[in-house]
Amino acid sequence: MISRETIASAMYEATRLAATNLPPDVEAALVAALAEETEPLARAHLKESLENARRAAGGDGLVCADTGFPLFFVTAGSHARVEGGFGALQDAAREATARATADSFLRPTMVDPLTRANPGDNLGPGMPKVELRFVGEGDGLEIIAAPKGGGSEIFGTSYRMMYPADGEAGVLKFVIDAIRDGCYAGKICPPAIVGVGIGGTADLCMKLAKEAALLRTVRRAHPDPRVAEIERRLYAAARALGIGPMGAAGVNAVLAVHVETAMTHTAALPVAVNAQCLVGRRWRAIIASDGQVRFTGELP
Amino acid sequence: MTEAIRHLELPLSEAQARDLRLGEVVTVSGLVFTGRSRFHIRAVEQDLLPPIDFAALNCFFHVGPVMRETPGGWEVVSIEPTSSIRFERYGGAVVRKLGLRTLIGKTTMGPGTARALAEVGAVHLSKIGVCGNLLRPQVRRVVEVHFLEELGRTEATWVFEVERFGPFFVDMDACGGNYFADQDARGRERLVSVYEELGIPADFTYTEVNP
């Protein structure tokens, strides 16, 4: 039995670590991008960002001050048992979010969409957002805290319901146009990790795009070779746009393009894009059934 | 981009602003005030402005700082410039109304603000990298805060005294020029071959289902 207290404290700690550290795969990709860029402004954007993150890891500030939307992705083994039942996850996420906000690891950013009132603790209807899924026969829990910055979510989200006649050309055009628009003037904070969803319903399509951007190791190819080939072509195309870090002239508009697919209606071809910014903020807590918790910036 | 950094004292004179070139890298020293969407909307729609002498304090920093309240007063935790382009609807009106000389933010602004900058003699400076922790120690003093109760810490107007604050680069000059618009025009030419490489016909259109 995993206690509610263990979950709340693991969510807090994963949030704190996400807010103050670059995940190792993201940092390595940024270092590789810096080695590749030649334009002074493109290089300056990456150098400043890496130095800024080093300070955060050293206890001075945050990897980025826009800590954005408090998101938690929970994967449970089907034999996992949670004190108070799985409904306790939402309470634990609220407690962790409020505490991380009070301790200045999250900026109080969530407001009511109509009145724009800010409660100051990032709590309210829908937030924090907890996604729960069950995978495998295990008895543990894995939690990824991914506070999602505004720039990438606000300027890096696109959806279109296309039709079979629009075909592969339609999909590729939609994605590359979304990348170009999002990168203009550095809106999504490039080099971005671009998630693409193809198929499903409208909401599933966007969920695929978001999870492709947030929950995959940077540039690890999709296991399906047909999907991996689309990723490879879009990645190459994004690098040919002439757009680099923060929209400056350069090569690295993206760190990666990740594509996920789902079955869809025979009449439909939905496509969604969701971008993650260059700091790729996320950290993972692995909770065993005895309550032992391990934290890592690496994804499964 | 020039390698040399130009260190500017605030408030800028009109002549100083008009002398700045696209791509030039600068720091600023002096007083800045902060604001985001709520500042713009309230300033234009409701004529609600903080009690600031804008003739003397005319550097508008687009940011929602992360602040911490301590027994010794307010401290900046991190201060990351936010996207100015979101304020484009009100950008020109605010520049004219307050006689702003310097805007600092992330991304850039559009043609309406560009016209106002050229008219007034003002520039927009864009951030270099993710830099909130690097900028923080350059904030020497939290001078005052306005509208904290009504707007909260993120949208409130903070007045900071800054020293060698930056570096930033001039993305919009006082002649209507825009670094990113120039960059985008060059990118548009490349797009033709990018589409071709992806097998997207030059005359491709999405299936239209509406009249």
C-alpha cells in the first residue's frame, strides 16, 4: 500500500527537481546544438540558456521562470494499491502544487479563464492536471511532473481535422507550417521538442501530440519504422527552415520531432501538434509498493 | 550581431533610441517597470495606470517575475522576459500614451507597435536565451509594487532598479525595422525547397468542406 503522504511528497520533489534541472537527454541535445550553430546570436541564445540552467541546478533560481501549467502523468501497475484509493492522486497533486508554489518552485500562473482572477496557489478547476493510466502487472507507481511553460503551449499548439484525400502531404505541410509559425521570433522557445499526433478523436489526437512532446526521450525513434521515417523526414525539414535557437538565423529549430498515432475514423485524418520548449521541464518519481521512492530525469 | 555590448543609461533620450541598430547588443541601467496583459488592457480600456512619472521612467519590461516575500522585503527569485507579441493589440497605444522609449521582452511585436516606435522614437529589446537567473542579480533593488492586491504577483507592476541589465538585442529599431521580420522573409524563400523535399505540391490546398 502506497500512502497518500508518499505520493504527495514524491510529486512535490519531482516538481522541484523539474523546475531546477534540465533532464540529461535535453541538456545533451542542447550541448550538441551549440556545437553545431555558427551564427553568434544563435550561439548566444544556447550559451545563456545552458548557463542559466547551471545556476538553477546550483540552487540559484529556476530553469525558466514560466513554470506554466502544473501537469502530472501517473502510470500505475494494475496491482498498485493506494491509501484512500486512486482518488487520492488528485488530492496529493493539489497538495504538492500548492507547496511548490509557496516555496517559489512554481510561479503562481494559473488563473480563472473568464475573470482572470489568480488564487495565488495554482489550484482550481482542472489544475493541477493528473493523467492516470494503467500499464502492466506491477504494484508500483511512476509519476512524471511536467510543469509546462506558457510559450510552448500557447504558441505551439495546432490541430486540424483533415480528410483522407489530404494524405501524407497534408500532414507534413500542417506540421512544418506549425513549426515555422511557432518558431517565429522564438515564440515556442526553440530548439523545441515537437510532438505530433496523427489519428484518434480530436482530444486523443492532441493528447498523443502532448505526450509525444513531453514523455519521450529526446530523439529516440518511434518503434514502428513507418512512424520513425515520418519523424526523420520532419526533423530534417525543420532543420532546413533556416531557423535556429529562439528564432535567430540557424539550424536548430527543433531538438526532436516525435510522432504518435492512433486508429481513427475511415473518413478522417486528424493531426495535432504540441511543442515543448528547449528546457524540456520534467522529472520522474518511481514509487515502489513498499513506499521507497527514486527520482530520475530520465524517461523509461 | 555585433560582438561589442553597448551599455545604456535609462531613461534613453530620443536621439539615443534613434541611434540603435537592429541586432545591436545592449544592457540598460536605471529604473524599469513591469507589466503584462492586464497592464495593457487596463491602461487602454480603463485608463488605469500606476502612479508612475512616465517621463522619467519609460522603460517597460514585459515580465511576470517570480517573487519571494522575506522579512527584509521582496526578493526576485527569477525574472524571465515574457512574449511581447501577445500585447500587440495594445502595444502602439501604450507606447504613445506613456511616451515609452524602451520596451524589453521576449519575441517581438507587430506592425502597429513598430509604427508607434518609429513615431515616438523608441525601440524593442528582445532577450537572449533563457536568462531569468542571469538577470536576477542585475536587479539591484525592488523599488515599489503597484496593483499587487488586485492583480497578484505575476501581473502586478513592479519597479526595479537595474544595473547592466541584459544583454538584450535590438529586434525593433526606431525606424520601423524588425530583425525577425527580415529573418522570416529569408526563411520564406527556403520554404519552397522544404515543401519540395517533403513531397508537398506547390499548389497544395486542404480539402475544403465549408461554403
